[in-house]
Amino acid sequence: MSEVKTSLSESAANLSAYESYHGLTAEAIQRSFLDHLEFTLAKDRFTVTHLDQYLALAYAVRDRLIERWLRTQDTYYRADAKRVYYLSMEFLMGRTLGNAIVNLNLKEECRRALLDLGYRLEDIQETEPDAGLGNGGLGRLAACFLDSMATLALPGYGYGIRYEYGIFNQEIKDGEQVEQPDNWLRYGNPWEIARPEVLYPVHYYGEVVQFPNGNGKIAHKWIKTETVLAMAYDTPIPGYGVQNVNTLRLWSSKASREFDFHHFNEGDYISAVRSKTESETISKVLYPNDNRHSGKELRLKQEYFFVAATLQDIIRRYKKTRKTFDEFPDKVAIQLNDTHPAIAIAELMRIFLDEENIPWEKAWELTQATIAYTNHTVLPEALEKWTVELLGKVLPRHLEIIYDINYHFLRDVRVRYPNNEELVQRVSLVEEPVPGIRPKSIRMANLAIVGSHRVNGVAALHTEILKRDLFRDFALMFPEKFENKTNGITQRRWLACCNPQLASLITEAIGDKWMTDLYEMEKLIPFADDPGFRQAWQKVKQDGKDILIEVVNQTWKHKLRIDKQSLFDCQVKRIHEYKRQLLNLFHAITLYNRLRHQPNLDIVPRTIFFSGKAAPGYRLAKLIIRLINAVADIINHDVVTRDRLRVVFLPNYRVSLAEKIMPGAELSEQISTAGMEASGTGNMKFALNGALTIGTLDGANIEIAEEVGRDNIFIFGLTVEEIAKLKPHYSPWDYFHSDPELNEILNMIGAGYFSPLDKELFHPILFSLLEGGDQYFVLADYRAYVECQERVAQAYLDQDQWTRKSILNTAKMGKFSSDRTIQEYAQSIWRVSPVPVNMVTCEV
């Protein structure tokens, strides 16, 4: 290491210890990097690895966050600020290093510091694994929200679970998804700080006893429970352009008893550590959100685990400055990210009633005033329910409290709406059993609505569907509760970090204010008509395509040649029937068949990219992945078509892969069945990076179309209203018989054209479409989609105009920044104000 250190500049060598840890110059970063290699990692030039380089740089960057982080918490405390607590089962953070460097504005300094040592920043960043803390859009939204809260200087905290294993790593073997463990913490996590002193008990099972409380009331006590300990791990979340560094606090489960000496002394070594093993299972693995039937009890324990620990932490912080709970809603805002943390309503009531001896009416008033709920789905089957049997077994006191909440709520409903027992049954928190069909259950979405002061959807259409259909009764009873908060993305991650060339081009043209005010992008509009700027834009887009080609080369070992001039058509998202990867695939087969039948047909060369994971228990989604790969295998090896049409499945979709795909994408596939996608954020990421959208009038697509103009987006398909009219008499067979190209596609699949060794392999897909009623209207929208794709191809022929549309898409993305979304939450739901940190006036 001493020989490596000879590359230190004289100024770096003479830095003080303070500058080494806090300085923002290349020299200070270089000194800190080398110090961590030697003193933190104990490595010299003979033993240093790529992982060591990453860890040393991560620690060097983290050093520059620590003082700001501590000062931020002190500032919030001194300001007696109201704080936001964002509760989410998932935080899909991706990689942290690049984002932290961007938010600290250290990119050039880090690059220079490393180049002097013979290292490339880009290579080091590639070493970092994606944090395995989320599954999809809900978790990625939570990550964007944390970034925006810090950037807006809002006192905000994220709370979740520190999963030891992420959802899974996806491999494709013989075209089939194979799940492998995602042990993302294998080599440690330099961004987190363990807090062994922050440890809370979490209880399960047991029984509830009643006793007089001395004031003529009956009190309750939860006894004979099994206890698990929740230990905190903190990750700093830096804002951009501010000194604020907020906190993501994740809970890891620990055994309340590490070792049972009785069993050990008896020679039963397995039993001696069983308690530890079973307790720590709670935070072991993230369950995929579509696997509805397995691991139910563990999933419930996970949800309660992080909620119980979080509320204890919130109350501990509140009690530092308050002796009563009268001001609790004035100092605490709790946001439930979907129904997963909804048990927080019952848990907060339990604490108020059983531990703080607050009367029922006051406890309920405080709970409602504190908690707000975000809904993320319009699919009734996706709304979380827990059977009374399971909830009563795992959380008996909470079941009692939910019954009490329901009693008070339904009493009020009956007063407001007398003689309307059908309404009472619909809005009840308890779903009554139907023998042989469903057990008696607790409707967690109903609990979330009743126990919150605000309920929001995440796109204008989604919120209207909630009010008009899914939660119609509640919206009529409590119209003031419901409002819309259209989702957003952070431009720091999804442009500055993932597409630095495009970010630089934009900054050169309009300045860098867009980093904190995405509406500044509208200044790009005049540049759309500037031939020189369009040419520069095209070059940047082509460079993005080249990077994506390199990803394909690395994935497929250079066995798949991609035409860099072809249209890069991308659909990357969770594999689900309603997202309609099948519709996209059917279009690919349509193009393939046209070329087979007319080899000299002149078409726009196209490379169609798919990526996404299917939940392990979702058999049809996994079969769709297999069909995509089977079709790709046929098309990519056909000499007639392979130079004009490619189908590529990129395995193991994750944030870091998305960051490679978005800059190279030219067409963004957002083709979910109208009324099914709550919002979507991939549509925003693609458009921000200059891709044009082909999509249905669903989720945030509608608002994107309003912003960019219908001339700059490709809209097709049935609307929500048209689907509602068609649904009662929809016959997929009519479309099968009346459309020759569709007929040919389905017959090919049915005859085993794409599965010659197992001709019936894909029959379940055909059954779902034809016999199963085509629940997501794939066949009904097929022809409109194919015709829309023809308009796409025609538009792509005029590269000058295509580029103009691309620039305008980026220019009109101002609305879709998560900064705007968080500002709206802060103003109308949380009622919190910015608390900027001023490092200059702080004592060192």
C-alpha cells in the first residue's frame, strides 16, 4: 500500500485528518480512499480486489455524509419539527454509490481522484450489488420519495425491513425462469450503520386477559407471548443541493434468547439454537408480492414486526419532548405505503389503550389524525386480507381491537344510513365467511381507509376508479378523505445518474436547475426545432443504444448480433397478465410471420427487449417468460428474419439493469389493460430519457399524453369505459375467428411451432385467452395495437421528426418528478414544512 500511496499528490498527503474525512476535493477523496483501503480493509497493493476498491470508495463517500447526517437530526430536534414516517414493506434502492456521488455533486472529483490511482469510477460502481429490499414499482417509488424528501429538506424517515435475501436472482435456463437466492449482504453493506442499542421487543401469539383498571373501566393485557427483538440499521439518504441527510431505518430480527443452555447441556445442540434461528427468519427473505398462498403466517409476522418496532421508535422520539399525546398528530405524520403496514392502525390503538391508558375516543381521534394511506392497486383480488383464524392466532389483541373499531364504525354507518344492511356488509372491516368458498377475514384496505385521515390514489384515473368503483361506498361517506397524488420519479437517479451524457447535453443547453425543478425542462422545447441540437441528441441516444448492446453481448456471450440502427422497443417490468407482455409478443410474431410469408417485405428493423421477473408461485407468468424465450429462439435463428427482427429477454431485471436500458430505449411499451395499472413509473423513466411511449389510456399514461401532446405519443386500445361496456358479452373467440393474423399466431402456439419437443407446453396460455375469457382483453386490443405499431414504424422512418418528438417528451416531464409529488403530500396530507440544515452556523 505504501507504493500505491506514492501516487498521492503533495497536497493530498498534507491534508489534515478533518479534510481527509470531510473534504470535497479530489485530493481529499483520494486520501480518504487510500486510508480506507489500508486501515479499514487492511489491504495492500498485492491483495486489493475490485470489491475492496468499491468498499473503500463507498466508505470515503459515506464519511462525507456523516457530519451532515448527525447535524440534520440535531437540526430537526432543535426545530421541534413535525416529522414524516414513511412505512413501506419495500424500498427498491438499487445501487447507492452513484446516487450519493451525484447528490453530493462529487462525480468529477471522484473520477479525478481515482484516475490518478489507475482506477475508473464506472468500473468501481459496477461492483456494487443492488440492495435486495424491494420487488417492483411500489418499492422503487418509496426510494424516489426518500430522495425527494431529503432534497426538499423535509424531516422524513423511511421505515422497513432489512431483508437478508432479496426477492431472488433470476436466471434463464432453457428459456425458463430459475430462481436463485439473492444474498445481497454476502460481503456486507458499507452504507448501513448497525444500531445495536436501538432494540425493541416485538410480541406474537399468547392470549389477552381483562382486568379492572381502577377507574371503572376494563383494561386489557397481552400475556404469554413469544418475543422477537428488532434491531435498527440506518442508511443515510442525502438530498441534492442541500445539507440535509435523512434516514432510512430498517429492522432486523434477533432472538430474545441467543442460546438455550438447558438443551445444550442435554446434548441437543439443534434445539439450543432453534429459538435464534426461528426468530431471525422474520427478516430473512422478501416475499414476492404475487405469491398469495405460501408463507402467509410469516408474511403477517413480517408486517407486524416492522410496524411494531417502528411505532415504538416513533413514540420514543416523540416522548423526548412531550409528556402527553395531545400534540401527537401535530408532530407525527405516518404514511402507509399500501395495505402492508395497515396493522399499524391496530398497533397504535393498542399502545394508546393498553400502555398509555388513553380513553378509546381520544385514542381513535389521535390515530386517525396521524395516519394516511396510499392505495396502489385497482385489482380487488390484490387487496390484502387476513383470515380471522390466522390474525387471532398471531395477534390476538389486535383482532380484538379491529373488532372494536368495526363495532364503532358500523354503529355510525347504521345511524347515517338506516335500514341499509347491504352497505354495512360492504364497508365492514370483517368479511363474513362463505362455506367452502372463503373463510371469515379482515379487510385490511377497509381498516386502512377507516383508520386514516387521508386516502390517496397514485394517478388521476386510478383515484377516480377508487372513488367510483373500488371504494365507492367509502368515497360517498368520506369524500374529504380521498385525493390524488400522481406518482413521480427522481430526476437525479433516472437522468443525472443513469444517463450522464444526456444530462450533460441538457445542462449545456438550459443550465442545471432541472436537477431540483424538473419543470425547467420546458426550456428544451425551442431546441426541438434546432437541427444541431437534434443531431447532438441523436448521438447521445445512439451511445445509449451502444451501451445496451454491450449489456446484450455480456448476457448472451456475443451470440446475438443486434443492429444498432434498429428501433429499440422495450418492455421491462414485472411479468403479469395485466401488463400484457403477451400483446407485445404477439406483435413480434406478427412481424415474423409477415417476413416469413414475404421475405422481401420492407419493414423497419426492430429489436424488441423484454425484462422482468415472475413471482415464483405465478405459473402462468413464468410460462409467458418461457414463451418469450421460445419465440426469441425461433426468430433470432431464422435466416429470413434475424437481420430485421430480434427478440431479446434480459434476465434478472433490477434497478441497475433498468439504468442501462432506459438511456438506450426508443419505444416504451406501456400497454396494460385500461383501468388495471394504478400509475406506473417506468413510463416516466423512459419518457424522461427521450423514449416515445406506445400505451393504453391507463394509469399515468393519460397524464403523460396530456403533458407531451397526442402528436408525441402513440395511444391505442379500449378505454376503461369501453371495457366496461364490452365485458358482459365479451367473446375472445370472435376475435380469434375474425382476424387471420391473430388466428395464425394462436394456431402456431397451439400446434407447438415454438415448442416442437412439447407441443402442448403453451396450451395453458391459450386456455387463459380463449376458454378462460381473456380477462385482460389481449385479443380485443390486438388489432388496434398492431395498427398503432405500424404508425410507430412509419414515424421512425423520419429520424429528424422522431428526434423532435423525443426531445419534447423529455421537455414535458416536469410534472412527473417525485419532488412535485412529495411537495403535494407535504402540503395537503402531512402538513410538514422544510427544515433546512445550515452547516455554516453549526458548531463543529
